[in-house]
Amino acid sequence: MIRRNKFPLNSTIYCLMLVLLMQSVNMHAFFRKKTVPDWVNTQLSDPDYFVGIGSAPIYKKQNTHVERARKDALNELASEISVQLFSSNVLVTLVRNDKIKDEFNSLIRSRVSTELDGYELVSTYADKKNYWVYYRLSKQKYYEQQQLKRQAAVQNAVSYFKLASDAEKNSDFKLALVNYAKTVDAVKLYLNENIVASIDNKEENLIVQSFARLNAILSSLKIEPLLPEIHVMSSGEINRDKLTFRLVDEKGKLVSGFPLLAHYSERAIQPANMVTNEKGEVQFSIGKIRSLNKEEVFRVMPDVNAILVESSADFVVRKAILDMSINTLSVPVHITKPSIRFVVKERNVGVDISDGMVGKTFTNLGKSGGYISENSREDYVCIVETDTKPQSFNNGIYTSLLTGNIVVTDNNKKIKYIAEITPVKGMQLSPEKAGIEAYNIFVQQINTRYFREIEEAILK
């Protein structure tokens, strides 16, 4: 008879309980995976809090998801604040440039993210692939903090506005511009709001008044020239006295200690920035006139940018002020070329040539280049002497050699250019015809070399 193995009753009960327990654990894990917080997939809205929910993928062997989700949540939190800030935005209507308005908006929005604090972590959640984080910020707490910061900014703006107003009354327009710019800069992060303060027992909108005074000062300043136009000869110099300018206000009063900026259309000048002296005057210098144009322009304007840099105002604030109209003075510079009188002595094999091709060539080039004066005035004299001599005779062909020199002097008999003509060969059936051939070649050299060298010598 075969004997059966029998489990004790208590062992059977133990195994059954173990199976049930394992099934219970598996079922609990199953349901736990399926339980996702409502805030993960729902757009939350809370009347008392700003809400920010962020997420990030989880990558193996990396631990970046927590920080990335946190940044995403805070960005969303700041974005929600920005939407409420700008839902009724009436940004300074005094700024006419739409691009500058957009830059102001970006500047104001930046304060939301840079000054974001006091937020709290509500919850986190993760599955195998993603991680979520939930932040919130009390609206009451945020607005209380912002009110304190705004009050401090307005207080600074009031101080700058008073300094600017006093400076303007004393006709210190540079200091006035600096402090009006500082006024705007102090409250630049609140330009979407109505910024009113008490100035001398009178309620004033600081931004409106600052922009109005900035515009009024800049439009009132006028630059007056010593000469309304300037005449100068190429390669000549303009006396500094001729480039004298003075700055006056709307009452015609001289303005000292104010920077002016000059621009010459031909090239940059140094120095281009000058500050008016006690007489309200500045003098600029161009140096030698090298332009080949008949007219250039010399412009002078208030150097507003230099003043704004001194104010340390934000770049966007400076751009808004620089967009205002200013009075610019333009003085025409009329340029005339120096006149040249050509004295040409041509000979061919020792025989004088009247009305020769060398004389005609120099005269024509002088006229086309604007160097021949119509009033018999001469600044330079160009003396050209040429002659040809037979050099050789071979196989019925004569060779003649052209030689000579060119000398240019000014009114003081000072030599400006001198050249010994490189010998030019001509070959023909007679010495005279060979000489003519040499002259033809020399005329080409005048066009391509000698006249250009003369120009460079008198214009340098």
C-alpha cells in the first residue's frame, strides 16, 4: 500500500493567505499607477493664487528633470502674472515708435520673472517617463510686495524729477536732461501704470511730465553758425574760426557746458564731440579738403546720446528719448578745384610747334577735370617743355627720341610737382614723322600717368 503525504492544516492556510496577500499588493500597485493627480492634466484656476505647473521628461542616468520641470512651472507662473498685468495695458502714449513700445513691454514683463519670489511648492508627481511639479503664489502677497517696490521706485523718480526741474529753471539743460531721463528710468518697470505723485503740492503724472519736458528742452535748443555756408578750395584748409557754432535756448540765451556732435559728409573728423564754452560756442576742425565733389555738408547737433549715457538710464529709455525731434544744423561746404595755367613749349627736331598736341591734351584734361578757371585766376602754373631728336637710321626707318620735363609751381613759386619725361621713341620714314609718332605715344602717357600725378600732387 502506497502511503500519501499530507500537508498539515495550518500549512495550507498559511500558503492561501500568502497568495491572497501577493494578489492584494499587485492590485494596490496596479491601482496606484492609474491614480494621477487632477492638477497634472487639468488647467487650474484659483482666485487667490497664481498657479504654475511644469513638467519634464525623465532620462536614464540623468538627473535634470527636477530642475527643468521647476523652471517650466515658474515660467508658467510668471506668464499668468504677465497676462493679468497687461490685460489693460495703456503704455506711455508719448512713445510714438511701436518697436520701442514693444521693448518697453518686454522690459516690464521681465520684472515678473526677475522679481518672482514668495511662491510655494504644492505637490509633485512622477511616472516612468515624466515628472511634474506644482507651484503657486498668493496674489495678495504678490501685490503687497509689488506695491512696496513700486512706492520705492516712485519715491526715487520724484527726487530725480525735482532735481531736473530745478536744473531747468537755472538753465542747466544738460543736468535737466540727465535727471528727467533718470526719472523715467526709475519707474521704467511700471510704465503700464498711471504713475502720479505730489510735486510742490500738485498731483503730477511723472512720466507724462518728464517726456514733455525732455521734448520741450530738446526742441528749444538751436545751433547758430558763424557762417551760413563755407567756400573752400580742394586741398585747402578751413580756418577753425569758420567752423564756429553757438548754442542758444528759445529765448536766444547762450547755453554753456552742453555737448555738441559734428558730422562731415566726406569723412569722420576728430574730435567730433565738443562742449560749449562759457560763451556757448564750439569750434571744429576738418583739416585738408580732399573731396573731389563740388559740395559737402557739415552738420552739428546736440549730443543727446552722450548726455543719456551719463544718466545711466536703461538702453530702452535712452532709445525712447533719442526718438524725439532735435534741431540739427546743416552748413553747405562749397568746394572748388584749384586752377592750373598750362604753359607748353613743343618742338619737333628743334622746330617749334604751335598749337601742338601736348598743349591741347593738357588743356582738355584741365577743362574736363575742372582745373581751368573762367576768371583768369590761377593757383598753379604747369610748364611743359618737350623736343625730339633723331636717334638712328636703319633699313630706311628713322628713330626719333622725345625728351623733356614737367614742372608745376604754386603762387609762391614753390614746386609742387616735377618730372623728367621718360624718353619716348618714335619710328617712321623721316625724322619729323618719327617725332610725330613719339608725340602720339607721349599723349597717351599724359592721359594715363602724368596728369594723374599732377592732380595727386596739388590735391594731397
